[in-house]
Amino acid sequence: MTWVIDVVQAVDALQNIQAGKPYSESWGYIYFAHSNLDALLSQSLYSNSIVSSRSSAEKLRSKLAESLARQRGDVVNDAEVWLIEHLRRDFKTILNAELATLPTFFVSSKPPYSTEALLSGGEAMMPLELQAKVPEAVFDVKEAARCMAFELGTAGAFHLFRALEAVVRRYYSEVAKGQAEPKQRNLGVYIRALTPYANRKVISVLTQLKDLYRNPIAHPEAAITLEESITIAGLVRSAIAAMLNELPTVPQTTTLPSVQKLAEMNLGPP
């Protein structure tokens, strides 16, 4: 963890402060140690995890703040050097003990997906057109990827099917123009409603997903393994890709109104 290295290096550099020298020669060491402690305690993602060493860190940070307020030409005395060194050692001793007890996790890759792709770019599991054509499905794709990263197969499958069903609803509206939406919003009902309008590839892969995975996952006792969730992700991607080929891009809704419209709203020039 780079934040540990940064803090420790900055705090250890305080040993370079020498008595009898002006503060200007030690100002850089004091400033960087104070900045790193401040970031650790109040700005970093880890601030809430620092508990045992927080008190000693705050004492050291407070002392360094006092030193920064001194005139650059003032001379550092022996008492100042001793106190900073005492607070530095106290903080490091407690921090080292606390770091040994903090939980640490290593998330392995889940071939064919990398750890980074699953944790920060889950939408990469699906065709690029998904964001433009069915943006409401992207949230569940990202959630599914995170679940798969932490080997939560059943949760990952649940979110994958939510994303699939969002695309199915949009697809139905496109290919069955003028037809009422099915009253029951489940995959089986939509497959039956789509059969007269959708191409065979879409119906085939949706039926396979429903029969092999969607129906079983609906039962509370069902559990989906990580390998099964990866398989489902591939099948869901195939189904979504087939439907996206027939879907138009969602029109932009953030365009600026025309000058005439602004005038009508009394927001533009007369």
C-alpha cells in the first residue's frame, strides 16, 4: 500500500532535523510529514481504519503544525528535536502494531476477466453499444462484475439477469411496436411475447438462459458457482449483443433548448 510507504518515509525524514540549525533547513521535512499525516487522518480512504494510532498521529501532526508556524530564521533547539523524535517513535510503534491487525484482501483474476476489469470496468464484459442503447442496464452489469470478482456467483448471476431483462424490455418495445407490454415482467413471459417478432437466435439464447439458469436461480435453495456465473455472463453477452444489433441508440436528452424555446420560457432574448 503506497500510502503506508509515503507516510513512513515522510515521518522517518524528521530524523534529519538538527538542533542549532534554522527552521528553514528543516522546513521541508516538517511540511511533508505534516501533509502526509493530515492526508492519512482526514483525506484518505483509510482514515476510518486508523484507530489505535490515531491519537499518536494527531499529537505528532499538532506538534509539526506548531513548528511550521515558526519563523524560518528561528533556531531549532534541543527540546524541539527531542519532542518531535519522541512523538515520531511513539506513532511508528503504534502504527506498525495496528497495520499488523488490519484486514488485507487479494482479489485474483477470474479468466477470461482481469481483476481490474471486474472491479472498475465491469461494463467491458458486455458489448460497447450497451451504454448508448440501454444505459439502464449498465448498473447491474457493473454490480455483477464486482460480485464475480469476490466469487459471489449467485449474486453475480442475479445482476446479470437483471441487466438482460432490461435489454429484453427495450428490445420488445422496438420489435413489437404498437403491442402492449406483457403484464408480468419475467423472462419466460417476454420470450413468449417476443416469439412472433424476434429473430430465432435471440429466442434460442433467451430460452437456453431461462431453462438452464434463470428458473433454477429463482429458488431460494439454489446456489450458482463462480464458474457458472462466468458461463452465464458469456451467454448473457451473446443474447444482449444479438438484441443490440436491432436497437437504435437512445437519443440524447441533455441538448440545449433552441433560442425560440428559451424565448417562450422567458429565459432567452426577446
